[in-house]
Amino acid sequence: MLKDLAAWCRELYYGKDDSALRIRYAILAVDVLILIYFVVTTFLPLTGLIETIDYIIAVWLVLDFLS
């Protein structure tokens, strides 16, 4: 099962079909949105909502780096 998951992830990251391209563009879009979020929120006062979103983004980035 783990080998199937690894093969599926590898196909999404390195494949040339339409679904692989859509996934890579989606990941790129999320990464750009995260950068914009961090630039914008540096000028805002720290609130509970911003801190929660920061933690969610941190989990996303850890999962992105692990993949």
C-alpha cells in the first residue's frame, strides 16, 4: 500500500499527463498564495486567526517538504 502511494505521488510530481500538470500548478498556486499571505500579514497586528492560519500553513509546508 505504501509503495502504491509513493508511486502515485511520484506520478503526480513527475508525470506528463494533464492531471499531473494540474496538481503541480495547484501546488505552485498555493505556494504563491502563502508567500503573499506572509507579506501582507507582516503589516497586520497579530491575532488569533492569523496565528491559527500560520500553524495551518506550517503543517502544509512540512508536508510539502516531506513529499
